[in-house]
Amino acid sequence: MTTDAVETTVADLRAVRRRRRVLVVAGMTLVVLVAGTGALLVGAAGLTPGQAIAGAVGLGDKGDVFIIQKLRLPRIEAAVVVGAAFGLAGALFQSTLRNPLASPDILGISSGASLGAVTGLLALGLSGVVLSAMAFAGAGLVALAIWLLAWRKGLHSIRFVLVGVGFAYLCSSLVAWSMARAEENEAAGVLIWTVGSVSDIRGDQLALVATGTLVLSVAVAAVSRTQGPLSLGDDNARSLGVGVDAARIGTLLLAVALVALATSAAGPIAFVALVAPAIARRLVNDGGAALVASAATGAALTLVADVAGQHALLGVAAPVGIVTGLVGAPYLLWLLATTEKRSR
Amino acid sequence: MTNLRAEGVSLGYDGLRVIEGLDLTLPDGKITAVVGPNACGKSTLLRGLARLHPLDGGRITLDGTDITAMPRKELARRVGMLPQSSIAPDGVRVAELVSRGRYPHQGWFGRHSSDDDAVVTTALRSTGVAELADRPVAELSGGQRQRVWIAMVLAQQTDIVLLDEPTTFLDVRHQLDLLDLLTELNRDRGTTVAMVLHELNLAARYADHLVVMSAGRIVAEGAPADVLTREVVSEAFGLRAQVVPDPVAGSPLVVPVGRFHSSAVEPSAVEPSAS
């Protein structure tokens, strides 16, 4: 009789945790819907809900259709897709490397993308999709370099993070140096690759980033089962039957691909990959990697930051990366302060 | 019959050989304790047996099969290992952590079945942490936490369980609780237990088979009463000691002699226990 009672408890406890995960994702989805609706209606040209819906389905005033379909909707979609990619990638980095500070910003992978793009822009005069490819290559190269320097008979998390921090400084310095040497009119185009923006992602590029993110997410789902054992440390993971190095390589490759893809379109949007998983994990609070919740949080965070950057900041339209930086940095400090207290 | 055996095994770190050509068979269905001074290679040996540490030479077999030739997941269904000082991720709850022991038994999608729940429940129960199921692991005391980790290894349902210094950081009462728990596991389920222990006298009391190591080799192994002599303690630990019968269990009790306390009672003056 008592056995039955505890058995229900184990199943019940798991159901409670699952409900909580679903709730967090639903909440973030709601935030996306509210912020997205707001972003559709508010702007230089204010639209009524009726006009917006008509515009979205291609009916109504030509100007409205253009504003909705070519300007506002793609920007919302871009923020959601890119934010989700950053959030998911950050969660993968943090759980795989067992370090809450591991994120593409800190590891220099985002700055690698910036460096690739800035080099392409200033030295080679590239633009468009080729320039995005340069950013992708930059992120990939930095990840590979970190890998080669950090690998010593297996991947050691702390060495990976420290080598990454070194590369972040190196790439940022090179970007700054390139900008200092650039002409004034060129430097404006470079800026976007250092702060990140979703204002110019549309059409084929948006479709590419969205499809790529979707495909990578499916791949993540396929390997995500190893995250539970991996979060217990290498020895425990191996004892539970996980091939630790292979699992880690696979997960990090997917995370790097997600970051490279998102950064190649939007530039390095500061702190989303670092902060979104931290928020998601805190909300879900089950000791898991909170992958889906992190993606949803990343999407919500990026969209809200972009809307805020367009409308809320003292009449200045700021790129999304500036807003996430302004919000993310204090949050990071708060996180560090409270974590410190808790661990005592 | 599941025999874990080391055959001419060499282990080391970055070119530094810790163990050279060591042979050891864990007796099936028995409790084996490995003791020895710091840095004698006892933990390294255990890690090698669990395939946590690559071999520099020799092989480790399970029922005659080289364990490196087995898929890791299959090995994980037969040999469980509790490494030294595991740290639970932030926020993870007891039931969830113990459930992770089911990983090697689950398929690609890893849904928890009701069988898994039953196994997890039994593991929680037999380690006495069932009422803590919903508590975050980080909030537990050291003794409770160690029980939770052992519950995770139990949920793995392996015939062989290896433990690397499971009693470290526990006070003496919790050390006994834990060793009693492992004895129960061994008696009730016939689980083969092998553990590295620091506390010689507890090792002698709880082990069926005692392995004394020093400088990467086995100094002596066998029944504790045969193995733990003054000579062996002196050879392995470089320690002068008297060995008297444990008044409670009758197993050998090592009483070390330091520099400042001369022996008041000669070993011959102590009555041998009845058993």
C-alpha cells in the first residue's frame, strides 16, 4: 500500500516538473504574441488591428500590406528566430560545459562572427549573403581554434571556457582595430556587426535562418538525452553509459552552428545566449538543461528588446543588441551576486 | 556469474605509471574493500575497472569479455560506479537525480516507464530517502546526499557496484549506516560490491575480501582476518601497529602506534575473540 503511494509520488513529481516546463514555454509564447502584436500595430504609421490583419493576409491598403509584410512582420519573425537560436545555443553551451557563464559572447564565438563580417566588409568589400557567410565562417573558425587549443586527451570544460575568453578579447581587439582604421562612412556599416540588429533580415535570408534553426533544433532534440547524465559530471555520465567526448563534441558543434547562423544574419546580439538560459533554468528549476524553455525565453527576450529599442528609448531607435546589452549586463551582475549568496 | 577481472592492468596519468601489471578478480556476490595509503593507486584501479580511466596496458574483462569491446550503455547496465565527490546540478530534486540512474535502460526517446518508476521508488526506499523525493539535492546534509547518489547507482540495477571512498566526509554514524546499507544490498540482492575505503577497521569489518595496496601493487588480498596482520600494515602503510580482534565483530582491529604512546598492553596479552 505504501509502495503504491511512493510510486505515484515519483510519477507525480515528474508530472509536476513537466507541467512547469510547459507553463514556462507557454508564458514565453504569450510574451512573444503580445509583443509581436504590439510591434505590428505601433510604429511611424499606426495601424488598427483590422488594418494589420488585412495587411498580413495581403488584403487592404497597398501601403499597409507593404508595412506589415515587408517591414514589421519579417522583423518580428527575425527577432523570434534569432532569439530562439541564441537561447538554445546558450543553454547547450552552459549545460554541456557545466558552466553558467559559458555562452558564445563570453567564449569569443560571437566576436569571431563579428570579425569575419567586419573583415569581409572592410577588407574585401563584400555584402549580402556572402558577408553573412564570412560571419558564419568567423564563428566556426574561432570555435575550431578554441577546440584545438583546449583539447587534451578529451575536452576539459574549464580550459575550453578560458581559451574562449582569450579569443573573445583577441577578436574584439581586431574588430576595434579594423573600425579605427576604417573611413567614417564605412564604420556605420560595421557597427551592426558589433552590436547586432534584426531590422534588415527578410525574404530569402530570413527563410534560410529560420529553416536552418529548425533543422538544427531537430538535431538538438535527437542528442539532448545525453544532457541529463552529462550535467552530473564526466565520471557519472560515463558510468551511466554516455560516451562523454562524442556527446560533447556533437552538442557543441550544433550549438556553434546555431550561433554562427544567427550571428551571420543579426550580428552578435549581446547577452541573449547568456541570459535567456539563466532565466529559463531559474523558472523551470528542475536541474535540467531547460532547452525548449531557453529557446522560448531567447525569442521573447529578443523580441521585447527589439520592440523596446524601437519605441521605448527616448526617441532614439536603438538596435536590439544595445537594449539586450543594457538589460543583460545588470542582470548578469545580479545573477552573479545572488548565486554567490546561495552557494554559501 | 558476473566476474569483473583485471588482467595485467597498467594505469597512469600523462606518462606517470601508477599501476603496473596488476591482476585482480572481484569475487562474485561478495563485498570487496580496497585499502592502502594515499596515492597507492586504489582509486585509479577502481576507475579503471569502471572504464572511467583508459588502460595503458592489460585488459579488464566482464565474464571474459574485454569491457572496452562493449558498448558503454551495455556496460552501464551491468557495472555501476559511484565516483568520488559528485556534485548535483543546481535545482535538481532527489527523485529526478535518482531517475537518471535509469538512463542506460532507456531507449532513444528516454520516456520513463512505470517500471522505471518502480525501480526508482525501490532505490529511494532502500536508501531511506523516499520522504526526501521532492527536495532539492543541494539542500540535503552530506549523509543524505551520499544516500541519494547511492540510490541513483541502485536505480541503475547493476550486478556489480563500485564505490570510490563512499564514506569520506561522513561522520562515524553515517559511515556505519552506509556500510550497513551496502551489506544489505549485497545480502538481499547478491550484488557484488567493491569499494575503496580509508578506514581500515571498517574495511576489515565489512569486507568479505580485503585488498591491501601499496605503491601501485597488491601487497596482500584475501579474508580480512588472514590479510590484515602487523606485517602487512607495516609493509603497506609503513606504520607500526598492533592488530587485535574487534570486540564487536571479531574482525582484525588495527591499533596504530605513534611516536609518543608506547604500547601499554602487549598484543599477546589481549584475549583472542571466541569466534
